[in-house]
Amino acid sequence: DQELTSELQQHGYMNVILVGQCTMSLLKKKISFMYPRVPQLIEYALKTDDRPIILCEYAHAMGNSVGNLEEYWKTIRKYKRLQGGFIWDWSDQGLKEQTKDGKTYYTFGGDYGDKPNDYNFNINGIIFPDRTPHPAYYQVKKCYQHIRVKALNLVAGRFELKNDFFFTDLDEICNLHYKVSPDHLPGAEWKRYESPLNCKPQTSQLLVLDLDLKNQQAACYGNSIVLSFTLKNDYAWAPKGHEIAFMEFFAPIYKRALPLQLRDTAAKFEFSEFESNLVSIDVGKGNMLNMAPKFSIFRPSTDNEVGGQYFHTYIDHELKLGQSPTKGNYSTSSSNSLNIINTSARLDAKAGSLTAAMSYHVHIRDNFFVMNNRVITQGEVPEYIQRVGFDFVLKPGFDNVIWYGRGPFENYPDRKTATPIGIYCKDVKDMFVPYIFPQETGNFTDVKWTCVFSKSRKDALLFVSTNEKRGMNFTARKINPEDLQKATHTSELKWSQETYLQIDHAVMGVGGDDAWMDFSVWPKYRVQGNPVKPHKW
């Protein structure tokens, strides 16, 4: 037993639990450790050892987290020795309380004068204490699904179907339905796959679907193909018709067309040389903006950013949420149908700066503008930044959002495969996720366009990404982001009549490997701070 213990303890990144002779006996047949990063997991999987590896804890689900889970499961499925793991934790461990004015909220360590305490460290589940799911819950379901499909030839409708169940034939448990949606528009008819699936456990087979893509008329972007596998019968754990797996594919056509042009609206765009910025958008009912758009690299911090010490990189560079950029240059030029306004704004750090050079191309006849941006860094700035984009504060009444992108719940670059691309519509208040310890929430990624509008639908502001493949990100809230950063309980948050809107070229992921070692957002999901890539919308 001492030999086994020494072998496990020599890997400094492993925290091995050894409890009694039963566990030690089990460890002779299996290996279990906590929170390895994927490269370390691969390293150990390749060692000359035939014992299976099970992660007794991984994917620390504290707050807005569980990014990178897709990468873990690509690795687990690739190496036979890797057998999965246990996410820490299932449920947020908070206690329900009420304020004097009747607001319900949850408490955690230290709220009752208890010392020592773990503060909010036990608020780390994929469901809330009342058992309602976090958005991350659905990402876990997506990564854990036992059915996988790979596109071989979309036009011909040819796919490879993989059954990851160990003891169940797919035809015993589920039905397959599929649909084709031009430009993800709603109303597409589901078709049932009538042939038996007959895919045996741990095998693959060819799947051919009648997609008829050549006759589908996509107006702008292409055709979405969605496959849905649902239960044939009732089970103790789920009813008949419950979806156990889905896959989404996209056949792009990339026609260049805007989904909407404001041709019949007398739109007025006002720029101020004094503000060096766009200060008003008016379609006949007054200025839609309560504040000029502000170049920003900030968002409220997540638990992973605080615990992984990333938050301190901003502090070290003397950058903070709510910081207003310094006004820069301003120049204009015009023709019969086009005005070009060039402006800039600078965020100053302790020993450097980030300058956004903005060019507004205002198409007078069609009443819209294209905003091109380039961020220039000088001196010392953070290697990675939380986001790069603009903050808008819209006047009261802009309470609804419709968008073409991933949904229906929040998603991030490293936690998005559970959110299919589509056209979604929500009340801004419903886009907020009430994490027990307030933090960043409400981002939507891979967005082609988004429109914020009033209940009467007479006032609307449309943003369209000109990056056809990547899209943009947006967040809409009724809570000031600075209040989210300062609050420690949801009872402290105040709802606003204004809408706080972020339109971003890029945002950082949320991470999730753990919440205490090196920052857990993978490099490919970070936003590079120096240099920042050009972007436009």
C-alpha cells in the first residue's frame, strides 16, 4: 500500500483521497484524483498502466462556471483508460432567507457571524438550492449525452451515428426526429426517421437523412439541420418524448445581406465633436441613448476570475470596472450618400493604454451605419482582457430583445454547445441569471444580429455583425454592471428602468477546471490584450 501511495503522491497536481482499507484496495484496481487539467490527464492516460482512471472531483461548478467541459469529454472519449468523473458539486449549498421588505435571497459562510467560514465556496453546484438549473446544467447534459453524430456529407444527408451506451441498442430506447430551417427561422417541420436505428452499444453506423438542401431557400446565411433523439417510452427518470440528445449542423451559403435595413425611417444620427462620439440615435421619438456608447474591456468578475487571481491583473494595471475612457481625435468627411466620422477613445492603465480607433460609416439614404473598430495598445497592459466592445445605456422602455445566435439561455465561448443557434426573443429581465454570489451573467455568443425593442414594437435598435462566420456577443441587463461587481448577495441588487447593453467583438470564457489554481479559462477562450485584433459591426 505504501508503494501505491508514493506513486500517486509524486504527481503534485493530484489530490488523492485514501479512506480506509476498502478504498486502498479499490485504488489497487482503479486510479482516482482531483482537478487535473486536460494536458495532465492525457499524460497520465498514456502511461503504461492498465488501471482505469476516474476523477473523484473535477469541473468545479462555482458560480458562472463549467467552461471547458467539452474539452474534458473529447479527451475522456479518446482514451480508453479515462472513465469519467464527478463534478463538484450537484447543488449550491445556500440557506434561504428574506430581507425585511420581503426579498428572497440565499446566504452562505459568514452571514451568521460564524468564524472560521468558507464564505461562498460551497455555492458551487449546477443547480440552485431550490433545484432550478443553472445554465451550466444543460451544458453538462450535452457533454454527457450517449449519442453522437458526425456529418460526413451534409448536402447528401450522410452522417455517422455513434452509440456510446454500453448495454443499450438505440432502437430500444429512442426515436429520431430532424428538421431543416433556412436561416434558423421558426416554423420548420419536424420529420421522423422511420427506419430502425439498429445501432448496437459501443458501435457506429451510417445514417442517411432526406434533407433536400438543394431546394431549401435560405435568404441570408444558410440552413440549420437539427437532429433530436427522444425517449420511446416512459421511464422512472424521464417521460416518453424527453430529449436525451441533440446535434446541430449548419450548411452556410454566406450571401451578404442585412436582415433589416431602415429605409423608410427618418433616422437621425448625432455625433458630438466635444464628446468625440455618437451621442444620439433618433427615429422621430427622441434620443434612444441615455449615454454615449463607451469603449470597454470590463465585465463583472466571475468566481473563477477572483479565485484564479485573474482579477488582480486588472488591479495591478490600475484598470477598473466603470472606468471612463479619455476622449480622443474627431474628424468627418462626407459624400452624397455617405458620412464618415472618425473618433477615438483611450483607456489608461498604470504604465500603458488601450485606444479604440472608431470609424462610423453612416449611410444616409438607408438610415444605418457600420462601425469599424481597431484597438491599439501601448506600454504595459494586461496580457488578456475580459472583453472588447462597447457599453450602451438605453432609455427606459427598451425591455425586449430578439436575436439570431445561440440561446435560449446564456452562453460563452467555452460553454456553448448546449445552446443551439436560432432566433430567440426574451424580456431583458429574464436574461439575468441570479447567481447566489452576484457576478458576470447573461452573455450570448455567435450572434449574427440582435435587436432591442420596446413593448409596443415601435422603438427598436438593431445591431448586425459584419463578421459572417464568427458573429458577435451581446449582453442585455436591467442591472448596472458596477452594482453586480460590488454586491455580495442578490438582495443588494436594484433593477433599473434603463437597459444596460454590451455589444462585443469578443468575450472571455468562464473557465471551470477549478476555482483556485492558475486561471482556468483556456488560452484559446481568452481575449488577447496585446495586440487586440481589429473588429467591426
